[in-house]
Amino acid sequence: MAKTSPRLIGAHVRRREDPSLVKGEGRYVADIPLEGALTMAFVRSPYAHARVLSVDSRKAVGRKGVVAVFTAADVNPHMQRPLPVLTEPDSGSYHELHVPDRFPLATDRVRHVGDPVAVLLAEDPYLAADAAEAVEVRYEPLGAVATPEAALAAGAPVLHDALGTNRAFLWSLEGGDVEGAFQRASKTVTLVARIQRLVPNAMEPRAVAATYEHGRGITLWSSTQFPHMLRDFLAGILGIEKEEIHVIAPEVGGGFGAKCNVYAEEVLAPFLARRVERAVRWTATRTEDYLATSHGRDQSAVLKLAANASGRVTGADLRLTMDCGAYYSRVTPIIPSLTGAMMVGVYDIRNVRAQAVGVFTNKVASEPYRGAGRPEAAYFIERAMDLLAYELDMDPSELRRRNFISKDEFPYEVATGITYDSGDYERSLDEALKRIDYTRLRSEQTRRRREGGKLIGIGLACYVEICGFGPWEFGAVRVDGNGGVTVLTGTSPHGQGHETSWAQIAAETLQVDWESIVVVHGDTRVVPRGIGTFGSRSAPVGGAAVLASSERVRDGAKEIAADLLEASPDDMTLEEGRFFVKGVPGRSLSWEEVARHAHSSETLAAKLRFENTLAPRGETFPFGTHAAVVFVDHETGEVAIDRYVSVDDCGRVINPLLVEGQIHGGIAQGIGQALFESASYDEEGNLVTGSLLEYALPRADNLPSYETNRTETPTPMNALGAKGVGEAATIGSTPAVVSAVVDALSHLGVRHIDTPITPEKIWKLLRSSASAI
């Protein structure tokens, strides 16, 4: 037990996961060796909306190497329930909610391009792809609706006849006296904004593999964010006991919320493996991933703010429209409730109202994408605050400062019905303004507008998000007879570095070498239960569960050591891997000695293992300020980000390097949303950005060097004091960059530009203004 590191929580420790990954030694689903595995391939609809008249698989079945072809009639009747949809909003309430059933294969109708109508099994991927093309499907094309406006128009084709409407749900919440706030207001502003649809674009497309053995049941490998929940959902859909399903999440190359779902492919792989009693596997191509994996965002808003003459915001009224796609994904209807719950952001606004309408369109389903409703909320309120600052002729930073929730008001009950745990919003703003040299930049902006040259813009975004979702998470710590430590966790990382950070927590608590600790996750046979990794819940819930179990094992070991040293447990201390009697440094035992003695008795050995299902005391609310400086070329409309400064507060930090990595990735995604990315459909419902040739992901040369900074405001909701950081930078970056671009053009009367802000949009705005010539 040499090399002990007594203070590891908060230490800059490199990820243990990386060496094997950078050397290409990681094992993803597609790398799992399965003898004699069949390839699963799909026949997918080329139409956004059509009746399925017939499916003729005879030409495919007759091909060499094709084992079987299955249609909806062969599959869906065997499903005990449809794919899952959760419908409990985080806040507010539904006034109307329509939940159409969805089964693995389309039956009489397809509702988006890529909707699967048949699945086949073949001996290799090439035979499978060729055979899928040989399946003949007769369609009767129907009218498509590719926007919420088209779907809600009179006479529009209805996607789900049983519902009789394309309106998916109505949801609302209200707090305070909104009507009175607007009646008494000195100033009001109205933001009309749309956030485009995005493709999550994980490095690893979705993939599944399954085997079936009599007596052992099903083993499923999936690139999933929640193996235990996937197991439980599959058991219900397939009508078998969950003990008969073993789910493994090996290396997962990114998730961003899109892999926190139950997809038809994950149901069909085990179903067909059991049916033909052979291993089955499927790996999506990038285009198939675009067509069959959920998209994100796609909300439109009208947000009105009421304010008094000094700039204090007294009321907020939000109207949302969400494009749900053709079906719900697992939590689609819940997303607007998160937007509504977080609609006031970091501001003390006592009178609020939010209403949301969900709409079915002929697109793939929308699902949470890195932030799930909170990026939308921060974007809308921050853009509206900038509009108000323009209207009041007030500096945007000063308007924000006047409206912050004071650090002395926490815990703060928001008018939307939630309670913020802790915060110091003014501190993060002050730090960002200082780091970016805000006063000098404003002077430089004035000079450039007077003298000419590229336009400069400064954008600010102050955000808060909700994290640490329950209801619980599993964490266990076990010490073997040689003093070796194993941590089991119900969280399932896909890039977050839990093998590193959970080892840090356990190592500091147990005072052992962190590199020797084994962290196990993502296997439902080894880890008995868990919820998973999403919503920045891992550290505040999963990490806290590991801490609690580590402390119990440490205390159990102290009792054993005290007995051996004939001392009271209260007199024992644990330092650098040895148990000492206070005041008697010569009397001590090593972890190996304590563990060896404990494992001579099952009663004592039980003291060196503990597992718990930790339920958090409440959600956590990370916050921060992001600032962007951009140059806009008035000849071409091109945007260049000159500087990017972030000040994020995720509570107590376990590993600063992991936090910085999450911030870097989040900023990149937020900039992508602001300037480049869009999942675009034509009027017939065809995805015209169906691959990386058309979908504009930002490249390294599009991104600036980030200047990341932190404050630490611990949360009282868990013993770690950690709040979560996985989504923070995505939430703060998009409004900061958009505000910077708009600020660069504000002297021309520009007040808002919808994302993505392409050079073409800016060029047209500049050319339409006489001042730009």
C-alpha cells in the first residue's frame, strides 16, 4: 500500500481510462468477439409519411447467407408492451397528453424517413446490406408535415389517426401575479426565437449485440447510458424476468442523452437472438444513426419580460412550441417542463408563466441532448435580457447584476416551483468581466465602429441549471483479504472519467493508493442495481454513494484495528494507509494486516464491504458566466471567435482536469449550435443533412482557445458538496456566442438572429442596412 495520496479529492489526476483508449485498445460493442454472429440489417422507409401496402421478402430470403427476414407481423405481436415513454413532468402539469404506442417495426404506416418496416439476419454485413435492398416494399405516399406550423394547420395530414390531432401535449405552470406584473411594467420586451434541431453526433454510432443460451438467458451489449434501466425496460417489453437479461455497457463513445433511451434495435437484437438461437449484432452507419437515433432541441419560443424603469424584471411569460418528431422517445414530453422550470435562470423574477405545446411532425423523435431543456431555458432568458438592455440603453452586465438572486437568499424558492440550493452569481460575473477586460473591450468596440474595420461584439451569458436527479444511485466498496479495494457503481460513464474520480473518492477516504483501486460499472450481473449517467447526476448522486460506502468501510476497518490494538475505535486514526492509536504513533497496523485478519471471519469481513442506495436530499444547481468576443467581417459575414472566457461553478470539484475536459467539450457543442449545426428537413420530410458531408460540425480551426476559470460554491444536498458539470458549458456557450454576434451588429439595429448564425445570414443583414455600406 505504498504511494498513498491522502488528499485526492480536488487533485489534478490524469484519467486512468485514457491510455488504453488512445492506443486503440478499448473494447466497444463492435469489438466484442461473438462466434458465428449474424448481422442485423433494416429495411427503412424512404418516405416521411406513407401507408405500407405490402412487404415482399422472397428475393431476400432466397439469397445465399440470408438466414431470415422479419416484418412487423412477425415481431410486434410478441412484444408485451410498447417502447417506453415517461410522462411525469418535473414541474407544472399537462392539460392534454397524447401518447401513441410505438413498437419495434412499423405496421400499416411509416411516419419518418428511416422508420423501420423489416429486419433481416445474414451471415455478414455485406450480405445483410444487399439483402435489405432486395426486400420489396409497396408504399402509398401520404402528405408530410415537416414543421409544427404545417402540422397544426387546418386540413394537415394527421400522423396518428387514433389521436385525431397532431398536437402531442399541452403543458403549463404559473407562479405569482403575471398579469399584474405586465400591467404595472414601465418597459416590456418580446423575444421571438427558435432553437434549431440538432444531431447528437457521438463518436461511436449506436450499436448492439446479443446472445441467448438456454439456462443462462440473454446477454446484451449496448452503447447505452443506463444498462440497468435498459435491462428492466427490456424485461417488460419481452415479457421475461429481468434476471434472465444480462446487459453490459462496454466502452461507450459518447452519449449526450441520445443513448439514454430504449430503441427498437436494442429490443430486436435479443428477441431475434433468442428466436434463431445465434448471436446477433448491429452497428449503425453514420447516416443510419442520423435517421434512426433521436435528435435534440427544436424549440421555438415567445418570451415576454416586464420591467420597471430601473431595469428590475418583475414578470416573465413564456410560450413554447416543441417539435416532437413522429413519435415520443423515452422522455420527450418532459423536456419542456425543464425549460419552464428553469425559465427565470439566475434572476429574481417573482411572477412567471410558461405554456408549452408539443407537436407531432414527420421527423425522427426528439430526445434530451446535453442539457435537455435547460440550454433552451438559459438561451431564451439570456437573449431576452439582452433585448431589455438595448431597450433601456443599459449595459447588459449591469442589467444582469441588478436582477441576480442574491447570494444571501439561498436556498431560494423559484416562482416556477423549484428550490435552488446555493449560488453566488455576481461573483462569477465579476470574475468573467475581469478576465475578459470588459471595460477596455467596450472602448475598443466604440473605436472600431468609428474608424471602421471588422466589427467586434462582446456577449455575456449567466446560467444556472438543474442537476443531481434521483431517485437514487448505487455505490459499493469492498476490501479483499489482501487489502485490495473494489468500487462498484450504478453510474455508467461514456467519457466522464468515473474510473478515475470514483477511485479518488475512495482512496482519500480509505487512505490507500488510488491507482490500485478497481472501479466496476456497466455490467448488470456484477453491479446489482443502478440508474445510470445522464443529467449531470453522477458526481452529486453516484459519487456521493461511493463516498458513503467508503466511509462505512473505513469505520468498520477502524473497529477491527481497534480490537487488534486493544483500543477504542474513537481513538483510531487512519493516515497514509495505516491505522494508528491517537497519541501512540508506535502502535499501528497496515490495511493488509487489518484485511487479512478480517477475512478470517465472515462477521469481520462483512465490516469491510458496504453497499448503499443513496437518495439525494434534492437537486443541485450549478451556475456560471460565459463571455465571448467575436469579430464579424462586414464583407463576408464570417464570424471569428477571438476570445472565450468561462467561469463555472459546479460545487466541490473532485478532479479539475475532468471538469476542464467537460467544459471544453461543452463549449465546442454550444459553439456548434450557435454558428454551424442544423438538422434540416425539406418540405417533404427528407433529412437533407443526412451525413457529415452536409451536417456542419465545427472543426478544430473553427474553435478558439478557451480560458476556463472556476468558483466553488458547495451544495448542501450531498456530502461531497458536488453539483455536476457535464452540461454546464453547453448551456452557457450558445447564448454567449449569439449575444456576441448580435452585439457586433447592434448599432445597425440588429436585435436577434436565430441559430445557426451562418455567414449568409449575417451578409444578408449587413446588405439590407444602409449603414453597413
